[in-house]
Amino acid sequence: MATPVSATSGGISASTSASNSVPAAAKDDSKMSSTAKAKAQLNSSIVQASMTVALNSSNEPLSVVLKTALTGINEALKDDFGDNAIQNAMSQDNTPEGTASRIVSLSTAFYDAFKQQHPGEDNDAVLEKFMATLKRGVDQGFKEARGVLEGLKVLNGDIASNIDKTYALVQQGYADFAAAHKTQPAPEAASAS
């Protein structure tokens, strides 16, 4: 049971009662799974962090939210991406070129699976459908990203120009991909003289 936390004029105080006066460490956790133990430790750290947050600063509670959200996301991604997946992703190349490259490579990686879902169809027609699907998705994603950034009132200057540059690089990457996968016409036979 989490310790109830209440705001007071001097900060945060924890209220206790007879029903929750037993420390969490005294509970028998030998039958708990490692996931349950990790969640219990996370909950304990959330409560401890909550008890030390001063409510006179409007951004301090959000730091608790950020910390716990990142911890939870990292734990969920650990099996697939290793420890500290979020921090590792943040250290990647976030330039327009790096971002566009990841968008193009990750999305075009589905081309073979897309082709398998369209057996017997003309290769160029399948390629066109695939590229149209990707472009719709990218257009929607960029539109939503711009909307979020506009809502935050940060879509201006370098941010706006980097988004435009990234979008243009993605479109060029898709054009290059389509050109590389388009059926090449058979070379014309040499004419007999």
C-alpha cells in the first residue's frame, strides 16, 4: 500500500496510520517475481521522490513524472533494446540527415514483406503501392509532429527549417529507393548488320 502524501504549507508530509505503519521492507517478498520486485522498488522510489518534492515550484512534480515515465519505458524496452534504451536513443544522430536516414531505412525495410502480401502482382505496381503507403504515413507523421510543435509554440527558426529539410531528405530517400527497385527494361538486342 502506498503511503498517503499530503501537501502542507511546509512542503510534503507523509501521513501514517496503524494499517500502513509496517515498513515495506518487512513484507515477505521471496515469492514475488523479479518484475513485481522491480515495480515495488519503482513505487517505493516514486513515493520517496514525491515526499521530497517541494510543491512551491510548478515544474518539480513534472520531474517526478519524467523520471518515472523514463524508468518505466526503459524497463519495458530492456529485453529488446538493452539497458537505458531511451538515453541511448537520445544520443543518436538527430540531424535532419540522420533522422531522414533512419525514417527511410526503417520504413523501406518492410518492402519484402509488403511484396509477399501481393503475390502475382506486377512488381512495379506493388512498388508504387508500397511507396504511396509510406508517403501517406510520412505525410501524416510530419503533419502531426508540426502540430505538436506548433502547440508548444516552438515551430519556428531552425526547428522549422530542420523539419522541412528532414522531410525533403525523406522524399529524396524514397525516390532513390523506388528507382533502385523499379524493374529495369531489358537491354535492346543488338541489331544485325
